[in-house]
Amino acid sequence: MPEHSRTHQAELQILGSGGPMHGGGRGSAAYLLRLEGMPPLVVDMGGDTPHALARVGVRPGEVGTLLISHLHPDHVSGFPDYFWGELTAGRSRALQLIAPPAGNGFPDIKTFWQRLFGPDGAYSCMSTLVSNPSFPINFLTAFARDEPVALDEALTVSTHSVEHGQAPTQAFRIDGIGFSIVFAGDQVMRDPAFVRFADGADMMVAHLIANRRIAGKPLADVVALPEDIGRTANLANIQHLVLSHLMEAPSDESGGDLWSLAALEDAVSDIRQHYSNKISVAEDLATFSIGR
Ligand SMILES: [Zn+2]
């Protein structure tokens, strides 16, 4: 029998279930994927992520792979804080850092890293991260291709470009033994190619940023209508849909009524019109086991 015939125990933990508006008190988008016998993976790193990682017991130096969907601040602003902690703790474990290509004024991940931590960067006190890091860093640009990259012999990550306004944005799919999960990222959810990419996954984390009131507004070209999340999850035959990146403005003024938490029941029922498998609404630090 091959050594890897056993099933991975895989668990998703929500590090942050919110977005850039914190009216609901939620942390910005970030997810922890725990896999038996492997260093954990982190998907996105909003500003609250370093604290959330500590709260759920992930120790400095433990994370092996960091996947970044795009470079909007609510997905990457935890970098300086997190890596300052890793430096202070003397991290030695290699880090795999997978992020989208450059485009529309957004840098690639290596340039982003230089701008943060290079000798002329915003945090030049951390410039050993560029000149002489205490741990190997493997920068991997996720181009628009679906071929999987092996993280180890039994685990692959695939990436798929998704539509999210100006920001080059990637969805991720992670396939292990006996489980598969898709992180859909911030996107409009209207792409048949994305349906094929996500096809048959046990779990999909979808970003329910807004409610149906965005229909016909410019925001609907940047984030998904709830009904399109439902259609996509149904067409891709997802077993368990986890709704996250939930947002609430401090008040209904200036468009606050457009966000998901302003009409969460309506948004979930719009999804239900098209999708009949399991739905969970994410909360910070909630855990979900993945797979069969
Ligand atoms: Zn976002």
C-alpha cells in the first residue's frame, strides 16, 4: 500500500470573517488550514491575523505556506506585524509565499515585499528579510493557470484568476487525500471557468461582501451578488459552502445598507434559491472539518 493511502485530517479555522469595514467587529479575511502531519497553511493575512493566529495556538515559525489572494489591504496588512514577530522569534522554517502577478498598479509579491522590508522600504528595520533572511522564502507567482503546484507529495494547490475590479486576484484550490477546499477570494462569481476550477470540492469559502441591493450598481462589477454565489456553488457541486468576508458599516449612511450584514437573511435566502447543500456563516475562530 502506498504510504499516503490514508486520508488527511483537514480542518478550516476562520481567523477573520470580515472585511475592511469592521462595523460587525469581525477581523479582516484570513483562514487557517490545519492538516495532519504538515505545517499549517494560511490564506490571506488581514491586519488582525497575527493576533488571531496566536489566539488559536499557532506558534511563531509554524506556518509553512502563505497564500495571498490579492493585495488589497484587508488581505495583506498583517504582513509587517506578523513578520516582525517571526523575526523576533528567530524563525527558521522555510516559507512558501504564493500570490497573484502584478497588474493595474499592483506590484507582484516580491516587489511588494521589497517595498515593505527593503532597505528603502516602509519597514527598513526589518531589511534582513530581504538581505539575509533567517529562513528560506520561496516566492511563487500564481499566474492564470490551473495546473496544480505540489506542496508535498500528497497535497496540491491550484490557482485561478478571478474578476475583482482592478486588483489581480486569485482563487485557490487545495486538494489533499480525501479532501478538497476552494478559497474563492473576492470576486464577482460569474465565470464558467471558475465553476470548472471549483468542481466537486468538499468545501468552498465564498466572500459574501454585499447584499442584493448592489444589483445594477458599480460595486456589482467588483464583488458577488448573493444569487451568483448560490449559482456558482450549485453548478460546481460544492458540498459545504462557508460564507465569509461579511461586512457591516457603522451606520446605514453612504451606502451602508449595501453590505452583507445589513441584510444577511435576504442574502442567504438568495443563495438558497440556487444551492441546496450545506451552508455555514463564518464567525471569527470557528472551525469546520473538511472532507469525507
Ligand atoms: Zn477583501
